[in-house]
Amino acid sequence: MRLAQRTLCNAAAGVLAPGYDRRCLSRGMVHLGLGAFHRAHQALYTEAAIRHGDLRWGIVGVSLRAPRAVRALAAQDCLYSVTERQGPEATTRVVGAVVQAVYAPDAPERVIAAIADPAVHVVTCTVTEQGYSQHPSSADLDTGDADIRHDLAHPDAPRSTLGVLAAGLRRRPATAPLSIVCCDNMPSNGDTLRRLLGQYAGLVDPALARRIRNEVALPNTMVDRIVPAATPASLGWAQQRLGLRDEAAIVCESFTQWVIEDRFAGPRPAWEAGGALLAGDVRPFQAMKLRMLNGTHSALAYAGQLCGLATVSAAMADPVVGAFARAVMAELRATVTAPRGYDVDRYASALLQRFRNPALEHHTAQIATDGTQKIPVRWLPALRESARAGIERPCLERALALWLHYLRAACDDAGRPLAIRDAGAPALAARLHAAGSDEQAVQQALAHRAVFGDAPWPAPFVQRLAGYLALLRERGAASLLSLCTAESLNR
Ligand code: CS2
């Protein structure tokens, strides 16, 4: 039997139901990017606010790219389950906060009308780092992006995130303030979205650009929860637990965190009911999370991929890769300024514990995706600051070499081919392949402005990377990492 409003009463004992009358929910929020992360994160905070008694916050969930989640949700009255697993412990809740699911290419008008609706006060977004049409090297709007070109020519039938937001805002009454909450893993994510949306609007309608500058609130946020993509196995496991088939079921960790800059233009859900922290300055939290969690995650992802370790918990359990991850985390930790009153060392050990969670099938291949978007915010600021200060970061530098080797070799230590999913990768891989030596390969790669920016890297840094690349080519990732961890243990 499939999960739906009328079958909810058949859910297994112990499964938590919404606990409020969904028929009384009105729509108050739009979300762009209806993937698993939103459903296990912002939607749950919103669910908590609704359970608290404020029924204004039903979510219109929009997918801009992939129809799968929308189709699954539409077939089950937009209900879905979230199971939080930490080792042997598990809690399952059916979430009722999503009231409509829309695949934007099918119904762009519905999406624009929802954003324009004065009863909607908040739009949240999780469209991934590359969903904001940012030019890789200038960080400004990429006017060459195919979707942006399309939207500039057809602003009322947009495809891109920026185009959709701008079209909704243009249609929205001037008297209805709006807050747009970016929830993607980017530093100063709200400020970044404000800049890009303003630049896009400036090309479509200067009055709209002024309105975005002066009236729309775009708070910065730090979001955190490990939510692996669903697999047939996780869907089957959830079915056993729920007693119903849920094609949109999520299995994730129990940890969750949301720090939001307290800057809204109008009403918002009381996300504090789900534990959200409203703060004056979110940037220290963002830097800490992006570097320590996401930075170490990416190191585990490339090390895991190259050493034949399919999941994060398997990579953590491997003596060499696990020790490497701890050493990378320690190096990144040294570059972080603690948010006021925050115990960063405790945060670091909690992170390592979370990575070890054996109940999660978090695939290293998933985290390895889109490296050209992720590495510039996860590793490069720490490497740049350290290089400028003349500080060597032996393990993080090796992580960078691992990534370049992964792109160049495209196969693991055992010679098995690796599927690289990253639209920006071919350009970087081409530079690596064209080079005649490892040193040239590093020089060519670091000169790729879209990823590495403009400033030159110090010669000793280049030489160290070239040495690591040579070792990787000759002896593979496991050898480089055993040497690295032995060295860092001797320090
Ligand atoms: C991961 C993140 O896929 C990735 O790149 O590093 O999705 C990570 O799981 C989340 O940011 C955790 O909050």
C-alpha cells in the first residue's frame, strides 16, 4: 500500500504523523529545488512551526530540473517520510508541510503566480552551487549561460532560478514584501544571490533591480544535515519501517542545524520551533561548516573514490583514509575562526562521529560530484590564506592533488573507471592531459581561473603538488595517503 492521506492511518506504530489538520494549511512559502535536502531540512523546520500552531506556512515545492520528486509527491498527496538514523536508533515522521509539488517546465505560470502571491512571504532555495548562474571566474552573473540567455529573451517564461525569482517578483504587488532564503552551501549565500539576482534584474527591468536592492530581504544562512540520495535499498528499508510504500522516503542522520541571519522583510515561519538559530552574523558559522564539514567530506570523497571505498562510513573505517580525513579536518580547523561562544573542537569530534554513522549509505561518488563548484569554496580559501602566510598544509595539499589525479586518471587505484559528474571538469581535465610533465600539469591546472582564481600560487606549493601528482601516477592514492598520515603522526 502506498503512502497517501487516506492510508496514513495504516502507518506502522511508532511512526509520527503530521498531528494537525492539513486541510487547514494555507500556502505561505515557496521552495525552489525540491530535492531530498530540502525535504529533510527546511521543510522539517517549517513542519515544526506548523505543529506549533501556525497554519500559514504550507510549502509549494518546485523542481526546476528533475521531475522525479514532484511525480512521487504528487502521487501521494505530497506526504513523505523522513527517518533519522544514528547507529541502531531510528525515528520516522511523516511530513505534511508540502501542499503542492510543481515541476516548473510543466507549469511555469503556476510557479510565477505562487511567488507573486501576497500570501507567500518566504521563498527558500536549494538549487545547488551551480544553480545560480554565477560566472566561475568573475563571480558575477554568467550572461553566457544558456538558461540565462533564454530567460533574458523570454523573461516571462523563465528556466533559471534567477529568471523564475525575477518573474515572480515582477508580478508581485509592490506592497507585498518578500524574503528569499538561499540554503545552498556557499559563503555569504544570501549576499551572493542578492548580487546575481540584482544583475539579472538590471538587464530585464531596472525598477525591479532597485526593488531587489531596497526591499527584498536575502538573509545569509548556514544549513547542515547529511542527507544521502535515496537508493532502492533505502526506499525498501523505509517501506519496512513505515508499513507503506513511500517513493519519496528519506533516510538521513539525526543531526540538523540551521543558522539564519535575522533579516526578514515580512512574516516568516517560527523555525526556532525546530531548533533554528537566528543570528546577527552567520558568516563565521558558514566558514566553519564549509571548511570543516564540507571540506573534509570532499577529501573523503576523492580519497574514497580512488581507493575503492564507496561510502563515507567505509572511508572513515579504512585505517589510512580515516586517518587522512582526521588530519585534513585538523588542518582545516586551524584555519577557522570560531563563531563567538562556539566550541570548535567539540564540533570537530562531533563531525567525525557523524561521518562514521554506519546507518547512512552516503556515497563518496555523490559528494565527488561538481568538484569544480565545491573545491573553490571548501579548500581553496584555506589553502590560499595558508600559502600567503607561508604555512604548509600537507594533508589538504594532498587532497588537492588527489582531486587533480582523479580528474586526470578517471579511474581508481585498481584501474576501474570512475564516472565524473561535473560540467566544469572537462576543461580542467583537458589542461591536465595537455601538460608534458606533472609540474606543467599543476601549473596548467592552477592557471584555470574559473576554479583557481587569478592570484599566482607560490612556487614551493606548485612543486609539492607536482611531487604528489607524480607519486599518485606511479603508486596510486593509497600509497600517497599512507605516507601522508605516517608523516602527520610523526609531527
Ligand atoms: C556534501 C554535502 O554532497 C556534498 O557535497 O558535502 O551535501 C553535505 O552532506 C551537507 O552540506 C551536510 O550539511
